[in-house]
Amino acid sequence: MLAALSTLVFIASPAPATVPEFAPPSMTMSSIAPTDDPAVDADDDIDRGYGMQILAVDAAGIAMMIAGGSGESEQLMVAGMLVMGFGPGVVHAAHDRGGEALASVLIRPGATLGGAYLGVAMENCGDQSGEFCGLGGALLGGVVGYGAAAIFDAAYLARTKKTPRAARFTPSVAASSSGFQVGLGGSF
């Protein structure tokens, strides 16, 4: 009789959208904890990001470089450049995303140097062949390249998509002197 009732309960329950994870049956009725967010469907992805942390590290590095330049502190300028180059990678690594950390560390100097190269190539020095010809274009191109890398990093690399947890079912059976109860609980 108990087996027939248990089978009936499992057959009558609606089919989940994903493969459920079954927990061991309970011997008493217990309350089932609700899902973290009941408004989320099983097919939806939860989009989370930490792009503002990346931009904050970039801003700290830029501030350190500017402070080092205005205070004529070469060590502070170098520290600012190191924060700008490696700081966002550390943020990615702190979020357990090693591939994004490596991409962040490689894309920043590549985009900065590529932008500087394009800035020099687009500079028109005319008849001037001095030592500083193309310096303005290199600075502008480097800043644009670094900015593009920082925005790409914060907007794309710092995004994570997580699917909600799978439905979880817990069958339960409780016996007493007046009879027994069969139930099915879970989080969906």
C-alpha cells in the first residue's frame, strides 16, 4: 500500500523543466525552505557582474599615477601603473575567474600600445622631424586604447551568468499510531 501511494505521488507530480536532484527521504515531515528568488524561472539566467570593482581599481591606479606625477614621485607613478595593469586581473582572480584574469592582464598593455602606435601613425608632423614628433598622437592613442580595454573588461569580462539551482525534491514518510503520512516537498 505504501509503495502504491508513493508511486502515485511521484506520477502525479508535475514534470520539472530540469533534471531534479533528489535528497534522501525524511522520516518526518519538515518544512521546505523556499528558493532564493521565487520570481526566477528555471530557464532564466541570473546576470551578475563586478564591473564597478574593475573600474574602481582602474580609477585608483590612475589617481596614483596623477598623484605621483604632480608630486614628482616616480615610485608612486610606477605603483599606479602596476595597479592599472595588474589590479583588474587580481579582482578577476578573487572572483575565481582565472581565464578572465589572464585576458585582463594581457589586453590592457596590448590595447594601450596598439592605440599609441595608431596615434603615432595618424600624427602628421609635416616638415618637423624633431624628437617629439608624434608624441601627442601616441599619448592620445594610448589613453583611448587603455580606456577601451578598461570598458571592455568591466562590461564584458566582469560579467557572469549563473543559472538558478535545479529543482530539489524530498519525499517524506511519517508513521504514527493512527496511521501514516506520505508527502513530497522540495524547492523549485
